[in-house]
Amino acid sequence: MAEVSLIGVTAVLCEKENSIWRNIDDSLCRLEILKSEKDSKYRLVAITTDNRCIINKWVRTNSFITKCSDVFLEIKQISTQTSTTDYIGVNFAYKEEVNQFYQCFLKCIESLKSQREIYRNSLATNSNIGSAANLSNHSIALSSSVSFDSNLNMLSQLTLSDSLTLPPPPTTLGTTTEQANGVFDINSLPPPPSAILSSTNQFPPPSTTTNLPLPSSGMPTPTLSSSNGYSPPTNHHQPINSTNGRPSGLLRTTSIPTNLNTEITVPPHSLTDIFTPNGAGGSAVKVITTTTTTINYASRAQTGNSDSFLKTARNVNKVRNSMDARKTLSKKDASTFTISLQNIEGLQNIAEALEEETLNLLDLVNEQVLTPTSSNVFLNQSITKVYEHLQILFILTGDSGQSHHGVPIIKSITERITKGPQEKEFSGNTVGNQWFNLDEVNSSVQGFHNLMYVKKNLIPTIAHLSTSVRVLGLQASLEVDWMSRNISSEIDKVVVQLAYLSRELIIAMSRLMAATLTYCRVNQSINQLKQDPSFSIAARVRSPSSAADLLNIWDELKIIKTPPTVPKEGVVKATLNQLILMITSENSYDSKFLKTFITTYQSFATPGLLLSKLIERFSVPEWYSAGVKSKILTIQQRVIVILKYWVENQSSDFDQDVIDQIYYFINNTLASLDGYQELAKSLTNLMDKVIKEREVKLELLFQMPPRLQFEEDGVISPIELFSEWSPQAIAQQLTLIDFQIFKEIEARELMSQNFNKQKLKWRSPTIMKMINRSTQFSFWVASVILMESKKEKRIKNFEKFCDVGKYLLKYNNLNSLMSLNAGLNLTPVHRLKKTKKKLSGSATQFLSDCEKLFSSKKSFKTYRDHLSSVSLPCIPYLGLILTDLVFIDEGNPDNYEQPAGSTLGPMVNFKKRELFYQSWTDLNHFKDTAYTYQPEEPLHTFLLQFPILDEKELYDLSLAIEPR
């Protein structure tokens, strides 16, 4: 993106650590505020006298600036991801610059806040402004120099006060002029830093600023000459053809302060190529410069201290070894991956930009969850930026994977990335076969209660998808950085891995976009229903499943005459009203019946309907009590016991409307009765606790974890870490992640085969999450093995997965063990006879043991016997549990019809619910005992999401390494 400098000052920068200010760099630097033309963003960039970038931060709406003294300003910004505050101190060299910078920074913050409101207001009248169809029209500028001619109207959105004056402009731009409306002329601005500022040993005072002037279009094309008189010819950019994918004949050229239409090449020794051994000759090196990769990161010199220091993932590009300390590839490797020094810096900048933009996308999604709107323009902009970074990434690296057997994968994925965001991917209507697609929700969800249920399920789903985007963005960022540091000796494999990692990031973003837009639409529908005068409270709360459910519980008692009780052999069938009479009977009490009823009631009633029936039962009519007060008290106390048990054990059933109705019942019915004030207070406190826990859980869902830390000389490649970490550590982290999902499974997700029916999957979000993760894990296992071109490495990875499986068995993570076994037996892996023939005896024995353990003979008898003997903690194989529930559901009817002429509702087959409850009890006891392992970073984070290849790609790789 093109940028202009709003202001530039001379200062020494500091950072605050433990309330103590320390210099970031001891030398003076040029601190600039840059403004983007394309999306009205602002950046703080600081360049030292030797052209090192020591600060590169976005100015955000939550940024603050404070005057601490006449020459010292403090800038602080609260991170929305970690809730931590970053501090930057600016110690000015010239007092007259302090107020200028202070006022300009304030105006930038005001502009950011007002700009967001302008976008949102404009969307109210123009629904097409954020259309995803328009996103693919964006092009990528391939120059780090700023075109002032293309930015004449850019500052119309930023109005500065009359008291603010900018530093004197270069002499070629004329004198500063101020418009009558208070908007500065673009020509009054100084040129941007970095590529255009001259490298001097010290900065001049503001009165004599000598920034390098921008050449006019009439100037001749400059050339660089070396000391031996070498003068290379000039070259020109050829535009990228956005329709054909890759750029046509794109030349990699350096960017210097020349006219934008003019470029030069440099002799080989003028720009060091770290992939070419020292002293090697060759033709002129050509490099590409992009508008997103113009910053040179700080290079800290190596010291004599042998102690390694830690760096964070977001700042991983800012702390590096010196260039001389980097590994140099062999001539053979260099011939397949020749990237110049400037392109290396470009990759490093793309690495950081990818992570920053994915975090920015998550910020925007978080805002949509907190304050849902119909606007998606900012989400579209952020997604477009990610696409641009990926497009530039594969312009720089796409040709480097040509020697790998997975080169077709690079081609197909780069073609997809080059097309840009497509409406069908990001419209939110159909993104794969996902329950949260807007079309799916529109066609399968009806009724106010169901909409509230979908809204509640969408929140953890969006949080989970946000985690996927965050992890994949981080993996892509670190993989790019890993490659730019020239550590990997298998560059071609890294490029292929980057390709499918990028695709997974795009898919994750599209799913997140779909879920977010569906959430906003559902929220909008709920609000419209609430505001509809014809939509009564009864319709909102009760949502009866049939007209017969509207029959009052006492009216039905008049019909049946005798109150039903729970028989000793168990309830076989009864109407909803009769079941309520049984659990609140004044004559008998059955705790198992109560637990079964509360666990399974959502298979035949909604929470709102159950609450209304309990309130009906609480209001005992005079004709039934016959003036016997003890009879009334017994029934009412039973109702309160049921309500208390329900709140304590399954409060997740309650949407906001049901919560409001419970509070209304407590405050207006229960509290008004003599002798019930203490019970009302106790129930109120219990509800308050539930609401507080729900709010805390919601905050934790969207709270970003602490930034990852790496040893400076350690491996930071997510893919390479598989070979670095021990099988035991991998198995432990997989188990921790799996149990975190497993323990969130709720009984209602398993009812009525919700997980097995496309139009009901929205009722089983946790089950679907666990199923998807198991499938991803299986395909990840196959992907890691088949990505290796050399048989020795395939064997090593295969055997390592076998070792991981042994630890999974030891830790009783049977679900992941089954997924790993399935991955090792996928057709693309199973057919590798030459590879499997060389496996060790231990690995072969493991495969044989797994085959016996998960044998389907006699209804998985071996597995069931093993499961019955394991000690907790344990994660059982979910697939078999779901299979058992399918048999229960299909082998027993839901209801029994009433005899002809009856006015009562259908009779619930409660025996079926008892069978379900028994299966749920068997599953639920595994959730009670948690694993005690601690997250081990960064491995834990990287295993949250698996970048995978699809089945066809896996099979093509399999054929490439072992043909038929």
C-alpha cells in the first residue's frame, strides 16, 4: 500500500520495562507518522541513522499520548489481544517539534474513530459497499516508493488544526501552503522515510531539513556505478496480470529514490545475495520490492554473552542474528532458490504483516460479536490484506518449489490465491458443508427459541474458528520467517508446505466470516421478533412442539383424575404434563427419574416450555388443594427443588429469554409469598452466580493467550517442530487439547442424532468440533509422511507417529489413537509398500496392536473390554459412542400415539430416554477426571490446528514417491 509521511521528527526512543524507561536504540532516529492511502491507517515508523527500523507499529483507536515534559512524550496502547499496555517514550532532539508531533498524533486517533463511523453510516444506505464480490478487484502495488500524484485527495479525511505546522518540505516540492478549509496540501508534506530518506550520520535540525528530494518526471533515469566503472542497463516493471495468476515477466528490481516509472539493476557486489557464496560471480541480481515490505528490521550484533534471550512470536522478525551468522545454502540449493537480500527482508516483513493482519481480523470479529452489525466492510478489507500478503509471498517464493513432488499443489493454490477473495467463499452463505452457513441456518432453524439456541452455539463456534485463524496465521508467519532466515535446507518442501498452509488459512477465514455473518443475521432476526408487537411473551418462551402442549397441566389432571406416580419398574410412556406431575409429586420422589428427565427433556420439549410447565405446577388451584396448606407447600417446594437442580446442573440450557423469565418468576411470584423470601434470595444468588460464570467464560473464549516465546537459536518452524519435539510431548499436548473439547460435550448434542443430520448439526457444535478435529488429525498424519521425498525421512516420520501412538495409548487418549491409526491406514499411506517394508519391528508391532484393539469383530469387543479396564483420566473413542446412540435412536420410537378421540398430547417414550441416559452416564464419568499435564509452548498452540492436504492431493503425492 502507498503511504505518505504526515510528520517527521528527530528523537531518541525509549521503552518502559517494569516502570523503568530504557533506550530502544542509543542513536538518534527519524520518527515518522505514515498514512496509508488505501485504507486510512496510520503507522509509527522509526529509522535510525544507519537505516535500521526500530519501531513499526499501527496507530490504533485505543492509543494515547501524554506530555511528560517539554521534550518528552509518552505513547501507550492497550492491546486488544492480550490486554497488556505497550509504552513508547519519545525524547525529542528539538523542542519546537514536540507540539507538532503531539497534535498530529491526536488528529490521527480522531480520524481513525471518525472514519469507522463514516463507514458504518454509509452502509446503512448502501448495502453493497462491503460486497465480497468487489474484493477480488484489488491489485497489488509493487513499489515501495510513494506516488504523490496518486494521493492528491488522500488527506481530505484528515483535518489538522491551524496551529499545527509540518516540517519544511523538500525544495523541489515548493513551499508549504494551507487550504482555507484547514486541510493541508499534499505537496506540503515531507517525503516518506526508509527508501527515500538519505543515509546520513546524524539528522539536521528542523530548520534545515535536507530530505532527499523526489525527482520530477522529467529527470533522466539515474544509474548506479561501481568503483570499477560498471554501469548496468535499466529495466522496467511489467504489470501483474490479475486474471492469469502469476505475474507475466515480472522483473525483480531494487527500489531507490527515483521516478516511479524508472528502475535500475545493480551489479552483483552492490547488493549482497545471502544465497550465493562469498566471491561468487554471476549476472546482476534482481529483486522485487513491494509496498508492504519496505521496512528494514533491526539487526542486533552478536555479543560475547552466551546466554540466549527470548523473543515473542509477534516480534520474531525484530530480533535477528547478523546476516553473516545466517546459514548459506550450497550452490545446488541456491540454483533452485535464489533470493536476494532485499527479498529476504521482504519475506521477513510479510511474515510479520501476515500475523498482524490475522490478529486485526480477529479484533474486528470480536467487535461484531460484542456489537453485531450488518456491516462487513472492515472484515472484507482485512481479508483482502491477507490475500495481498499471500499473493506477494508466492511471487517471491513460488518458483522455489519446482523440484518438489508436490509442485502441482503450489500451482493450484497460487492460482486460487491470485484470484483474490471470491464472493462464494466469503459471502457467509455456503462455505463447505458447515452447520453455521447462513443458508443452512435459514433453511433449518425456525422459531424464536431455536434462534436463541443458534446464537448461543455460534459464540463458542466463532471463538474456536478465531483460534484456527490465529494459529494458522501464526504458523504461516513463522514458516515464512523460518525460510527467510535461510535455516532450512529443504526450501522446496517449505514452499509446498506454505502453499497448503495458506489455503488452510483462507478456508479458516472463510468459515470465520460465514459464522460471524450468520451470528449478526440471527441477532438481527431476534431483535426484529422482540420488537414485533404481535409477538407475545408466551410465543417467545413456550414455543410449544405441538398444540396439545398448550393444555394446562391442571386441566389434564382433571381429565386423568388420578395424579400419576413413578412406578417401580420405571416409566414406560407418559405425556409431558404427566411427566411434570411425576417429578413434582407430593407423594413420591425418585432422584434417578429426575436426573433422567432433566438430562433428556430437550428431546421432547424446549427449556422455555419446561419452565412454563413448572410455573403452572407451582400455582396450585383451590379445587385441588381443598384448603390443605401442607399439600400446596409440598408441591411448591418440589417445583423449587427441580428448578434449583436444573439451574445447578444444566444452566447452559438457558437463553436470555428463559433467564429473564426465571428472574421474573423469582421476583414477582416467589418473593411475594409468605415464607419464600429466603428461597427467593437463594435462587437469585444462584442465578447471579450462573450469569457471572457465563460472562467470565465468554471473556475467556475471546481472550488471546500470551504471546509465544522462542529461544533465539531455536526452531520456530511449526512444521519442523514435529521432528524437534519428543513423541511424549506431542502425545501430551494432543491429549490436553482433545480433553478440553471433550469435556464441553453436553447431553443435548447427542440426542435425536443431531450430529448425524445436516439440518440439525447446529444443535451439536462440540460434537462437530471433535469430529472435524479427529478427521484433520488423520489427514495431518498422512500429510506429514507423504510430504517427504526421501524414503529415509518418510520412514522416520512414520515411526515417530507410531511412537506418539504408544504414548496416546499410555495416556488413554483412545480417540486420538484411533484417528492416528486411521491416518496411517489411509489409502495414500497404506499403499507405500516400499516404505512400510523398512519399518522397525517396534513400529510394525504397534500397527498390529492397533488393528487388534480397534477390530470391529463382535461389536468392537476387544476395545470395549479394554475401555472397561482403563483408569481415569481417559478420552474414549467418540465414534463408537455415537454409533451406539444411533442404534438406540433408530431402534426405539420417540412417542406413542394416544387412542383415537383423546385430547391429550402424544405420550413420550420415556424408556428410550432411560437408555440414552445410561449411555450418557457412561460417557459423562470420563469428563470428571482431567489430565494434569501443562501446556508446553509453542507446541501446544501449533497443535490446535492442523494444516492438511485433501485426499486427492495425498494420493497424487503417494503416486509421485512410489509409482504403481
